[in-house]
Amino acid sequence: MSRTKGTATGMKRILGAAAAAGMALALGLGAVPASAVATESDGTQSSTTAGSGVSAAGLSTAGLSTANLSAAGLTEAVARDLGLTPGEFEAAGQLGKRAAEAAASLNSLPGYVGISLAEGRIVVQGSGAALQARVDELNQSGPADFVLRPVATPAEPLTPAAPSASEPSSAAAPDASPAASAEATIAPAPGRSARDIDQLFQEYVRDVGTAGLQAVVFTDGHFVIRTGAHSTPESGVPGIPDAPQPTTPEATVAAPGTASPAEFAARYSNVQLETGASLKTEESYFGGQGYFADNLAICSAGFSAFGPTGLPLVLTAGHCTEDGLAKAADLEPATSSPAGGWKNPLVRPLAPLGKFGFSQFGGVDNSVATSDPATVGTDIAVVEKIRQDLSLEPSALRWDDAENPDPTSVKVIGSTAPVQGQPVCRSGRTTGWKCGTVDSVGIWLMPGRNSLPPLYDNDLRAVRAFDSLSVKSSGGDSGGPWISGNYAVGTHIGSETSSGVQTRALAATFVDSVREIPGGVELELFLNKPAVTSPAPGGTFGAGQTITGQVPAAPASAVAEGSTVRITVEGQAPFEVPVDDAGAWSFAAPAVSGSLRFTAETVNGFSASGASAFVFAPTPAASPSTEATVAGTATAAPAAPAPAPAAVPASHGAVSPAGDAAVVVRPRLENLPETGASGLLLAGGLAALALVAGGALLALSRRRKRAAPHHR
């Protein structure tokens, strides 16, 4: 009995240990796939990161290659004319845009005089607590580029002193004319400061007149009134002589009015009087490429744009249309122009560009300059009904390779107002690509098509414009684009010459020009196609996963402000997602049947990059045999609930299950260890066999105990 009982007890211990070992083995092997999922998740994250890095590196390499190509085209001109690198030129364009945007909030503050660029800073000219507070706010909202500088009082008067009561004006006629009598009654007020170009211009025209007036501008912290002679436009029409050069300042100021130019300037402490040389307009695709207006006048194309309904347009100079008389514009091949080296002869008939639509030279309806504010306008024309097979490019021609201009053309990504000191470049079919800096901004008077000798000042048109002493140009460049960095700032309208030598170039301010066009226009912008950065090429996706991408900026300095990416998933309505300052964009992958197929296109108003197509396969599910095995194991488990496996972090964007939910782990098959589902089957079988055998032996032991004889 003692031996039998010991044997039974030992057997129970052995079977109990075997059963426990079997359960432990089953549970242990059951945890392996969870570990495999974690390993696979780590591997996937590493793969995704590596894929993104490769993709980002690839995009960066492509961008740098294109940017270097564009920079190579820019280097010679900006180094020659500005002493800048292409990167510095682009940065200056961004700085000028920031200055122009800030001017709107500064203009209404007391003590504000003007704004300019100098030594890489934005110089706000003026004084006062309110102005200083606003400058501080601007520096706090971004880089500390702004500096407030008071306008220095010159040691000597900026303008000729006003004549005293005992001394007649030097500008007055020897006889006692009505004008001279009126001039003697005006008391100067040297302490008065001019603050507004428009008001100063209107007062001058009212009190002095337009005869001899060239411009009212702001530069170097003060206003300048320029007087001088005018010449006829260079329209290519023979038989009109050039205007004579002025011999003395007095010859240009004999205009009827109540004051002489000198007396008017003497009213202000910050207005200077200057005498200039003759002004003339310059008439003669990618921006800068030439065209013929009715096969007579030759001009240059400015910027490509869109009308209110999205139809393509070309913007150019208004005076090229001869006050709307010209009806059609025909293309001049770049290789047949002076800037293109006259490599190919001009073959007629020329290919059409389009038809002239709206044009304005001067005030509304091409009106001449008066003291009425409505007569201050611009110099702009619209070429519409563009030939259907012609592709307009949002860029300015560099003229370093007229046969293949696209790689080095400078891309346009927006517009901004000109600021004194701002680096600028212009393009035209005659002199090509020239650079310099903005010297002043204001209102300039240009001779109209009805101007007559000897002074050509009977039809003067007031144009909001800016000038540059360093930029060069010639006849035929009119209408061509002026840019700063990658921003449109103006269209070329003319130049000033002295004794046959150009002394300054003029451009109508772009932002003012487009405001005059009925219905408005939208500048065409350069946009790169978007790229996907995650998933990596050849990767997979899951519903809800974040798809990320990048819009490259190169060869421009930045992605056009306000751009979005239009996503069109196959079988679904398009939607748009924003692009941040760095060019990044993203969206959540929708639930689709099968592969995710979509196109992505960078858009900004009517401007579009063209679409790129992408396809990503779904993340694979586990095979049917794996699911059946896991389900079979769950059925064979004992009635008592088994301990739950450790929590597994969700991967691929999957949602972690609730604590009481059934867990079915479906790892990616290529990373599943050898001891996966087959290990579960073996462990379950051993555990069940141990339990059955133990139960049978226990029952046999009890039966033998009952059958044994009893001893008393």
C-alpha cells in the first residue's frame, strides 16, 4: 500500500508538472508573434524613415541641380551689375517684398516719411513713438530687419531759397507777367513737410502746371520734383525728329500757373528740385521676348497672366498699342532679336501671339495729366486671345541661350511693390538682361502719342513708376518685365537720355498697373509638381495613414505663397490640402478597395504645375491558413480564461483593441518567425495529451484504491 500510494502520488506530480509545462509552452509560444509584430514594426519604421530620407535626398539633389543651373545663368548679370550672388539677389527680393508689405501699415502713422533698403536692412524713415512701436512689432513678428532712422535736416536748404519781396524770382520772366505777379504773393513755409507723393503731385500741377514736369518721386528720405524736356516715343515710325535737349533749367519751367517750380519747392523743407534730361518711351516670350504691334511698333512681352475666367493673357506696356489703335500682336522669334544675337533671319509672315484688349497710357481713357487724381494712372496693355498651341511661361528670359531659354529663365512666384535700394533686373528683346537698383518711386510724366515739338509737352501722361540709374535699356525693350528675386515689380516703359547717353531707366509699378485692368488679372506663377515623401516608392498604405509630400521650390527661392496641392483619388471628388512655408503637405489615406491611386497637382489660383500620379498597394493581410490556426487554438483553450498576452503597440496606423476584445495578430508574413502558428499547434496538442493522460491515471488510481482489501 505504501509503495502503491507513493507511486500514485509521484505519478500525479509528474503529470501535473507535464500539464503545467505544456500550458506554459503553449502560452510561451503564443506570445512569439506579438514579439514578431514589434520587431516587424521597428523594421517598418526604419524602412519608412530610410525611404523618406532617400526620397528627400533625391528631391534635394534634383532641386540643387536645377537651382545651380538657374544660378549659373544669373551669376554673370547680378555679379556684373549688382555685385551680388544669385542667392543674395533672391534674398534681396524677399526683403523687398517684406518692406513693401510693411509700408501699408506704416503709411498712416504720424512721423512716417518713407521706406528703403540699405546694407541688408529695411530702413524706415521718420520719427515718433507710434512709428517706433510699429517698427518694434515688425521686428518681433519676424527677423529683426527693420531699423528706424530720423530724416536728417540738411545743413543747407535742399531747394533754392524763395525770393524775398525785394528780389524777383530768377525763374520769372523779365516783364511783369501775371504769373510773375502771382509768384510774388506766395509766402514760403520752410518748416512744412511733404508727406504724400499724390498730394504733392496734384498741388504742383495745380499751382505750376505740367509743362516741363518729368516726375515727382521719393528717394533718400525726401521728395524730388524733376523738370526737363520730353522727346517722342520710339515707336519705329519714321519722320518724327527727336526733341531738342534743354539748354537751361529756365527753358523748361515757363509754364502758366501761380508759382515757379523753384518757389513751389521752397514751400517744403523736404522737397528738392532737379533738372533732368529727355525722357522717351522704348517701343521697338518668356517675359522679355519681342513682338510686333500690327507689324509696326516693336515691344517686349512682360508677364504671363490670367483673366477673370482663367484664360491666358500677356501683360505689356500700354503705349505700345498707340492708345488702343494697334489690334494684333505677332511673335518675334528670340533668335531673330538683337538680344538673341540675330542668329536667324526674321521670316514673315510672323506667327500670331494674340489680340490687344484693354490698354491704358496715363490716366483713365488715356487722359493727359492734370491736378485731377483720376489722371494719374499707369502704362499697361493686355494681349488676349492667345494662340491655342502657345505655352506662356511664368518666367523672365535671361538671353544667355535664345535657342533653349527655359533652363536659365528666372521664375516668377509673386509680385511686390518697388522699394528704394531694392536690387532689380529687367529683360527686353533689344538689350537683353540688365540689373541695377531702384533709386526712387513716384509719379512720372511721359510724352503721349499726340506730343508735338519743340518740347513735346502738350500730351503728357502721368504714370506711377520707379527709376534706376544703373539699369540700361533701349528702344524695343518697352513692356518687358522687371523683377526682384523671383517677384514681379514692374514693366519697362522708357528711359532718360542726355546727349545721346542713357542716364536712367523707367518702369511702371506692377501692383499699380494691374489695379487699372477692368475685372482684374491674376499673375501666372511658377509651381513645381508635388512629390510624395511617405510612403516610400514601392511602399504600402493603410486606411487613415498620413500620406506626406513636398513641393520643391528650386529653382525659385520659395514656393508661391498661398499654394495648395489638389488631390484626386480614383473614383472620388478632388480636394485640396495646404502647402506650408517649407513646401510640405499631407492628407489621410482614405479607405479604398485595393490599391490607393491618386494624382497630386500644385495649384495657386489659375496657376497649376501639372499632375503627378501615384499608386500604393494596401498593407498585406495574414494568409487564410494563419487565421484558421489561430481560431482553432482559441477553441481548444480550457474553459478558464487564459492570461491575456502583453499589450502590443499598434503599427501602420492601426487602432489598438480594447482590453476585453479578442486579439487576432496579423503580422506581415515575410517577418514571421519559424515558430509561429506551427508552434501553437504543437504546444496545444502536448498540453491536451498531458491533461487527458493525467486524468485517466488519476481515475485508475482511485478505482484500485476502492478495490483493495481492508485489514482490521
